[in-house]
Amino acid sequence: MFLAAVAAVQPDALVRRLAFTPSGAAFGDDVVEPAGRLVLIALGKAAPDLAATFLARSQRPPDTLFVLAPEGVPVPDAVAPATRTARHPLPDERGVAATAELRALLAALDPQDGVVVLLSGGSSALLAEPLPGVALERVVAVTRALLEGGATIGELNAVRKHLLAAVGGRLAAGCRAPLLTLALSDVPGDDLATIASGPTVGDPTTLADAVAVLRRHGLEADFADLVASWGNAAESPKPGDPRLERATTRLLGSSREALEAAAGVARDAGFVPRVVTRTLRGEAREIGRTLAALARAAGVGEGVALLFAGETTVTVTGHGRGGRNLEVALAAALALDGTSDRCILAAGTDGVDGSSPAAGAVVDGDTAARGRLLGRDPDAALADNDAWGFFAGLPEAIVTGPTGTNVADLAFALVAGAVPLLLSDAAAAALAFGGRAGAPPGAAKPDDTVR
């Protein structure tokens, strides 16, 4: 189910939604066919594959190509010369330099040129150039504090939009050419102003909202310098700002397509799929316990698959290694301890979960007991935010490597029917990444069986 979900939102599947003409490209009624230069920009975790797929399908080669992705993301040869990399989720000087280069590129265009932006999650940290008077070190510090304090993506981005020079609509505001942004959503609710901090969308949040986020997380005193600088700062471009009239932003893909693909696999295996929510959010360990409670409450007899998408948060109090999906899975394993006929998966569609090398984990009622037999204490691991310390090397861990896409996190809860079913490896391989070459390590192979 997970591999099918990731396959459904691979760049090749998404870019097929565009129509390519000799003069440019179209997405529905939105057309970019400039008389001048055609500029292609790809930003975020899916940027290299999105750009490479666009190039392979486009009838008109872009006059300029600019790609910015997190370090460690695989980069196809076709776009390697045009690709810059930077750190994620904490910004660095490479992101600052790349952002300044991008802003200068857009500022040099005129109205007869045209821009296509392929936007995916992770871009907020990559577009790292601070606003005048803001030090990068302070951006790094407040980002780290909010991440470790369990801030939601909306809260984190509300602060970023008032610290960085290319988000909150500012990237589009500095461009005189028509600009079409196609966004791959990694946020609950698919809010275009939140995806990648909305670099081409008017920002509905305010400086006061950013201050309120810091206050809410007890950080106002720690970042009094930032709060003071906001007192005299200009607001970000708002919806309806005339500088954004040339910019159009549309949704290219989201967790909806991923869950539909997962539901199809579950249905074929004899389960009744039920999409519960695409806006899953909350403290990871509490979400894990809630998923387990829902699975336990479902009656056995008819196989049921409960499907969720969204993004949880982790308030870091320990010193371990892990990520929000691993923490969801570990909490679920403890809540399912000793329960039969239930299993839960929690994993990130980008293949990367926090500070771990995993995408997430899949657990059942025996996971905690199996760990204890190996000398691992699941309760202590959860208390220390050390979910990877528990799952490392265990078959429950899902290790794919970067998948080349990102539509937030997925969680599935299976309640077995009377007859357990197996999905054959050939079927799984056909679903996983469309059988394409370069599928991430850990994808189904012909000699495996996916249970």
C-alpha cells in the first residue's frame, strides 16, 4: 500500500497532467507560451525528478533551468548541471547563495518572458536568504527551536514568511514575467499559502501572527531581537497585492492521489478501505495511541483498512534519534502490545523521517515483545525520543531512501478479516514506482513477498 501510494505521486505520474506545445506548456486553462524566454524553476525535495521529467516531455527546451534541492536527494544527469543543493530542514549559506541567484534571475526577466515553477515540500528551508537586518544564525536558531518545540508546519511557516526574502509571496513579487507555479502539497489541507511557505502566493499571515507563534511556544524572550526587528518591518505581500497579478499557483498533486492508490491495493487484497482524514495532525505519540485505539475498536470479521494522511509533530524532550513517523509507530506498537489481527504503518512519502535513515515503520501487537527479546525497551525509547534506537535493524523499519516525491506522511491501520491475504511480490513490484529503474532501496523485488 505504501509503495503504491508513493508511486502515484512520482514526478512522472504528476507531470503527465501537463500539456506540452511547441511554444511551452499548459496546465488546464493556465498556459505559459512566452514570446521571450521560457524559464523552468524546480524547488524542493521532488525538484530534480520533476525538472528531469518536464525536460523529457517538453517540446520546447527551457532557455534557463534552475533547480534547488536538499543535499542527499538523487539528481538525474539531465538536470545535474543546473542543480544547487542546500541543507534541510535547517538553512545554510548554500541556500542563501542559491536564493539570491534565483531572485536575481527573476528580477532580470521582462513581461514577454514566462516562468514555470515546479514547487515541492522542503523549499522553505532551501530558500534561505534572510530579509535585510536578519542574521542567518538567528533563522537557524528559531527554526530549530520551533521544530524541537513541536510547532506545526503552519506555525513554522508563519515565522519563516517574516524572516526570509523569497517566501510569503516575495519570490513572485520580484518578477515582472508571468509565472505559473505547480505545487506538490506536503501540508494538511493543501493550503497553497503554506506549501513551501508560499513563495508565489499572497501571505495571509502577519507580523503579529509570527510574534504570537513565538509567544505560544515560550520563545518570545529567547528571540526578542527578532520580535524587535518586526516592529519596523514591512509586511509580506498579501492576497490581492498587485505585484502578484502575474502569478498563478495551482495544485499539481497531493496526498489524495496517494491514498487513492493505497486504497486500491487494500481493496484488491480483500480489505474495505476507508479514508479517515487527510489532515492528520497532533503530537506524534498521541496520534500513534489514537491509531491503535481506532484499530482495536474495529470489529474483526471484515478486513478493514483505515487510511490517514497529514503531518504530526514531536516535542523533543529526550536525546535519542528518530522522527515523527517512527514515534507514531512506536507509540502504536506499545498501544497494540498483545493485540492480534491488527497492524499499523506510519511513514513519510519522501522516504526521510527526522534524523533517522528510515521513512517510518510498520508494527503489530508483537512488535514491542520482539524488541524486548532483543534487549530493547520500547517504553524507554519512546520517553527518550529514540524511536530509531528501537527500530534500527528490525524488520519493522521501512528504509527506502529519498523517494523523489513528497506529499507529507501516511498512516494505515489494518484490521484482519477471517482469512489473511498475501499480496504477491510481482503485484507489489508492478505497483511500486511503476516498475521504473532507480526505485529506492527497500522497494519490493521479485523474490520477496509483501505481507
